[in-house]
Amino acid sequence: MHIELSRHSSTKLYSQIAVTLGDRIRSGLLTPGTKLPSVRNLSAQLSVSQVTVSKAYAELESEGLIACSQGKGCYVSAGAGKDQTGDEADLSWQLSLMDYLPRAQLWHHFNHVLPARYQFHKAAIQEELLPTREIVANAYKMLSDDPALMANYGSFSGDFGLRKALASVLNGSGMSVTAENLLITSGAQQGIDLVARTFVGPGDVVYMEAPSYTGAIDVFASRGAKIIMVPMDEEGMRVDMLTKLCDLNPPKLIYCIPAFHNPTGVTMSVRRRRQLVDLAQSYHCLIVEDDPFSSLYFNEPPPHPIKCHDQAGHVIYIRSYSKTLAPGCRIACMAAHGSVLSRLIAAKSTTDLGSPMMTQKALQPFIETRLEQHMEQLRTVLRRRLQLALTVLRKHAPAELSWNVPEGGLNLWLKLPAYADPVSLERRAEQAGVSFLPGGVCYAGEADSRHIRVSFTYPAEDKLQEGLKLLCSLIAESRTASPERKPVL
């Protein structure tokens, strides 16, 4: 178990230890009942005093994440993370294996969440709304007509025909790219990981919006980056605050989701987009523009991507087609220029020798002929579901619950009343068959948030209305559900 300590940071060492262990516990990497290293052993491993480790353990115990007993040691509390699998074998020796996963919230909240009747935790689209049958038919025809495709490796950059089709789509949104400027990846998540593994190392400064996409935080944290989160307002990331922070901590990379931001739904203004490019030029750093939602607008399209303002190759643009077409195909593209692109392709080649040809070829004809028609139909349905969700909230939500109305995307970002404890609410919601994403996992190093993210696009319309009514009642009941806990401020 690796714990990266910054001995020149203003954050106390014991607090750094507590944050790292706390993230592992909340992510489920340290399961309930796991015995933590002794104070003596961990202090020797980290070259810190035993007092420092004792303070870290005391902080974790005060948060209810671990329980310590004189003479027995410290164990992960039963209520922290997820329950154990039932395997009674003693696997405590595994903690002696060094790993470099400081947190895994994406895995914890999406792959191991208990089945729920009302699934609001997934930023996804209901299966029935996706063109999967047509894509499967394309794959079958492609394999029947040319089975030799399965006998050869594809290009590390991705199939040229698909890249050409995607370049045409991106140019329709204001960009100027060719097939040679694109790299196909296995979803946007792989794209983010390729950027991190290529350009981010221990101690490098990565700026992100506060809050931000959980999966990106996990990736940059695993590289040992110093993640600094920048507050947002109605125009997106506060570039004025970012500029002041950059004077103290020069950036290696700025990660943002400018269109229908995940999780808040906010869209970055044109002014802020241009300011970001100017700032990147000043500091010779990279901007990673993650764009999974820009085509899912409900009224007017969002502004042109940040990449459109980039003249010197500072922006790496990522657009995923997993959510809107076929999550099982795991297809996204990255647009970059110069040696930045070359290095990303080299990183991709060492990862998987190129994305699978079958899924690329299956998606190509749909993207060439049916993409825009499908997106128009999808926008109509999702706009109606947003209105359904807002109608339920306006009628049934407690007066203290608030939210912003997004202009596109998949999510609602709800601000809980002061009396509602997110941890208790999540536990009671899970028991009632309702799942949501706790806002705390959308921050780096912060355990609590008075927000939760609710996706209104994955459940069917009847489940959407039923589930939101139930969630509203659970939030209202929070006033008396956990009187022993202090409100989260």
C-alpha cells in the first residue's frame, strides 16, 4: 500500500495519511474488517513519527471510518465502504503488497453498487433509446462480408475510415481537424488515462473544476498528481481564481468539461473558454477538454469547443460516443496536434495495440448516415424526461432542496437541505431501492458534500417519476431520521 506524502505541503503529514486511507476506505479498496498496519509499522514505512500515524488514525476514527482497540489494533469499520464478500480466509497479508491506487470511486459507485429499483447513479441513457440493434446488424454484415478483418491488427491510431467519419462530425461543430489528427480510444476514460500516463507524474499540478468527474479524479490521483480544484459559477470554472492559483502553482494540465458539465450541468461561457486558452499559452500547459454531452442540448447548442480557439496545440479534445450510441462498444476519439498526438499514440500502442476493429467498423456506417437523426430524436426524448423530473421535484421536493436547471446533458445536481446528512441519506435510499451519486466523490480530498447527482436519463419514465418522489420523501424524512448526526455545512 503506497501513500504519497508531500513533505513541503502546507497540509500536515497526518492529514495527508488520513485523507489517503479515507479515500481507500470509501472506495472499497479497504473493506470492512480489514486490519490496518500497526502504528509502528506504518510510521517506519512512511518515515514519519509514530505520533503522526496515531493522529491520522485518530482522525479516521473520529469520522467513523475505522475502529481502534488497545492491544488489538485498528480495523476498517463495519459501516465503511461495502460489505465483505463472505470469504473467511485471512487475506490481511495482501496489505503488504505495494499498490498505487489512492482511490477508486468510479469502481466503487458504478461496478459494485447494490442493484436498485430506481437507478439514478448512472450518467447513462436507457438502453431502449440507443441504436444497438442497428449497430449489431452492421457488425454482423461487416464480419460476413469481410471476415479477414478479424485476422489482422488495426492501426494504433484507429481505423482510418472511422477517423475520417468522426473528423467530419467534429468539423461540423466548428473544429478544423482531419483523420490524421484523431486517435480512437476505448471510451473517454481510456483517453483521460492516456493523457495522464503520458504527461502527468508525481507532484505535477492538475487543475480541475470543483466538483468534477469522478473517473478523472481517480486517474490523476493514481499518477500522484497534485490536484487543485477551482470553484465554478454560472459561467463555469472561475478563471480569475485559476489565474491566481497558477501564479503559486504553475499547471501541467487543466482538465475541464465545458459543455453541460458533469456533475453540475453548467456550460462554460465563450469568454471563459478563450481565457483558458490564453492561460494555457502563458504557462505552456495542456488543456484536456472532455466533451461527452455537447450534442445532448435541449434548446440551443452550446458554444463551440475550446479546441476551436486553440492555435498552438495546447488543447487535447476528447469526445465519447459510448453514452449516446453503444456503451458496450467503448468508442471515443481524441483530437490533438504535433508531438502531443504522437506521444499519445505511442502510449496507446503500449496499452492495447489498438482498439478492436469490430466495434469501430460496426459504428462507422451509423455515424456516417444516421448519427444526426438519432441525436435529434434523443434530444427530444431527454428534453421530455428533464421536464418530467423537474415537475416531480417542484411538486414533491422539500422547500429547502434546490437545483439548477441544465440546458443539456444527463444529470441534475441537487443541493440538500442543511439537516440532511448525505451518508445517512445514501444508506436509507439504498435500503429503499434508490441509488444516486454522492457529491463528495466528485471532489479530490473532500469527504462530504451537501450535493447529490441524479441522472434523469437512465430510468424509464414511470420509474423516473416514482423514484424521484421516493427520493424526495427520503430527503424530507432526513429532518428526523438521524438527529444524532450534525448537519453537513
